[in-house]
Amino acid sequence: MSEKQIRVISRLDIKAPNLIKGIRLEGLRVMGDPQQFACDYYQQGVDEILYMDVVASLYERSSLHDVIRHAVEKVFIPITVGGGIRSLQNATEILSLGADKIAINTAAVKQPQLIAQIARQVGSQAVVLSVECKREQQGWQVYTDNGREKTGLDVLEWIAQAQKLGIGEVLLTSVDREGTRKGFDIELLQAVSDCVSLPIIASGGFGELQHASAAAAVPNVTALAIADGLHYRRFTVAQIKQQLHSDGFAVRM
Amino acid sequence: MIQVIDTRTNNLSNVLRALSACQYQYQVISGASELRTGSVVVLPGVGAFASCMASLQDTGLTSALKAHLACGGKLLGICVGMQAMAKFSTEFGQHSGLAIVDAQVEHIAATTEQKVITPNVNWLPLQVNSKRFAHFAGSYVYFVHSFHMCHFRQPEVVAASVKYGDQNLCAIVEQGNVIGFQFHPEKSGAVGLEILAHSLHLLQNMQTVPLSHTA
């Protein structure tokens, strides 16, 4: 058995044309030009870039096309794009621009068969289910529209259903922890890990180096999505990977 | 001459950008009649095995590619483009491949007893068996796949592998005038571009000997 591999993903929330950052997905603050941040992270050795168009499903449009077009010219690592993907055509458009995976949340909740339809066409490996989770008294509820809308769906039941429909990965965002620097919601990650065979990307709450290893220790967590910690230059990609490495995980240096 | 087959999969543009970044000129082709004698043909692919094969079949490239190789042409396959070289795949039923490499394609979970996370979406370090890729031993490259090439009749064609759980997954196939990558060199950062350029260089400078055997 080899050491477990962990990817470090930089998550760039976009309100076109800017990179923004909020707390619990709210109170958005403009950080700057997403292209500069993406190139910087690529140079630093980040393993993947995740773009999320945070207003797309609200206004029913995707404004990320130009951002992707620029990124793929210079960034030769996997790119995942989420926000505003409402149809098979939206998905194939984004992939044909050079993105490797699409992340889908709101439209999948409204129309679960869309997951199967997209996966059949482009392959499961290109379909990431984005799940925005808020803690309830018991379990977690799925939210859409960037944490604004309740769905009434239980996170574990929803992910189990989506796994059958053909997703390739789960991006699990704890809305409660997002932007708070209080650490990932480990109980949430563990609960989802127990009921899937899929890789999980942990998102929301990274604030200290040891938070990375705590999430990485959950069996199906194979990647960490980090926004705040990188955007505010509180940590470098190398520091995060170094910590993971010294805690016994394998990382690409 | 580098000719890239348009199999209507979504990573074509990424492969083309990577070729440009490596300073290679290329031509995109979509039919058997466009194949040029002795050229290096690049076969990219993502998604399902069957749709990749159907695309080759529709354009007459299934038989034309074999004839191309028999006349000393070269082939570089990426991801499903490499898997297409096998005899068959069991992805969504059993589908025939080009049968250039005597191997088959199976689900990662089907070839291990252990609980395994699939798809394999990871950067993994290469364990290199071939002298021609020795320079890349330990290099991390990016994988995203649920099926892998296995049951090789001639295990020596596995030029590099990676460890995944308790399995060794084939990462690079090298057989005569054919090279295949299970990973995505076009998405593996600077080292990925180096491996791509190195492999094209190897193929271009190879003596155009006809393929000694087919599976």
C-alpha cells in the first residue's frame, strides 16, 4: 500500500471579471484579476485550478468563458469550472474551451437526470458534483445558488443518488466553514466518505496548516480546495504541501 | 509531420495547445484519406472507449491506422487514445480496440481485491522501466481514468507504471513505433510538456521499420 496522494487545488470564486472572496459565501470582496492569481498558483505548483462563477446561477448566465480562454493558454494543469452550467450544451461548451471538468450543483438538483446525460456524453471523469452543505440539527442539508437556497435534500442521500447517475468526483463545500479559517468540517467529510467510492474534494474552512492534514486523513478525501489561505498570501502552495508531506501524505512537489 | 486525429473529444484543443507550447507544428485530420505516409499520428481521447472507437470506425481510421503503422508510420496515443490500442475494453460492454498492443482494458476496481477509489484522479510519480524514459523517473503526471490497460502478453511493453493502492497501473506503453500515455501530458505542467516533446522526438527519429507483430 503506497502513501495516499493528496492534491492541492486553488479555488477561484469569480464574479466576472474579478476574483472575489467572501465569508460563508457572502460579503464578497474583490481580490483582483483571476488570471494573475491562476498563473501565480500554477508557478507555485498547485495541482489543479477550480473556477466557480458565483453569480451565474442567480442571473442564469456564465461569464467565465473569457477567464477560461485566457487560463488555458498558460496553465497546463487540470481546470475545473462550475457555476451556471444548466445544460449539456453549457457543459460541452466549457469543456471545448479547454476545461477538463465541469462542476454542477443548482441545475443537477433541479434536474438530476442532467448528470446522467452529461456523464454519458463527456464521461464521468469530467463531471464533478458540487455540493454546498449547511449543518442541521441532524445531518447536513444541500443548498444551491451559492449557499442561498435551501433544497430540502439530505447531503448523504443526494450524493448517493448522484453517484448512481454517474458523477466522477464530489466537491464538498461546508458553507458554515467557508471563509472562516476554522478548519474543514471533518464530520461532514467523514460521513460522505463512508457512503461513496468516489474521490472527494474538501472545501471550506482551511485556515491553519494542520487543517490540511486533518481533512486529508479522511479516507476518500484526495484533494483540498483552498481559496482564502492562498488569495491573502497567508500560505504558499509549497508550505501546504510540505505540511501534508511531513504528516505522511504523498504530494507532488 | 505530426497529424492529430480529431476524435471529437473535448481535450483536442488542449493537446493542440500543448503541441504549440512544445514548438511543434501539426495538422488536424479527421479521415483515413488524410493520413500521410511516415507521419507521427497523435490520437487524443477522453471519455468513453466505445465512442472513441466509433469515431475511428466512422472515419475509416480503424484499418487505416494499422496500415499506417505497417508502413512505418508512428502513433502516439493519449488516455483513451492509448487504451484504443488494446485488443478490447470492457467499458460499458465489450468493445474491440485497434489490437496494436496485446492487452485489454478493464475497470481499475475489477483488477484488485482492495477497496479502491475510482476514478483515479491523481498526480502520481512515474516508475520507469524503459531506458528511453529514464530521465522522467519520479516525475509526477496527471491521471484521470477509471479503466486501465492490463493483462499484457508482453509485459516489457510497459515503459512506465504508477502505484495506485496495491496495483501497478500502466502509465506509458512503448512498442515498436507506438507510444501511449495513460496520463495527460497536456495537463501535467512543465514536465508533461517535456514528456510529450521527448516522445515526439523519439518517434520522429525512429527508423521507419514496419511493425513486427500485431496482437
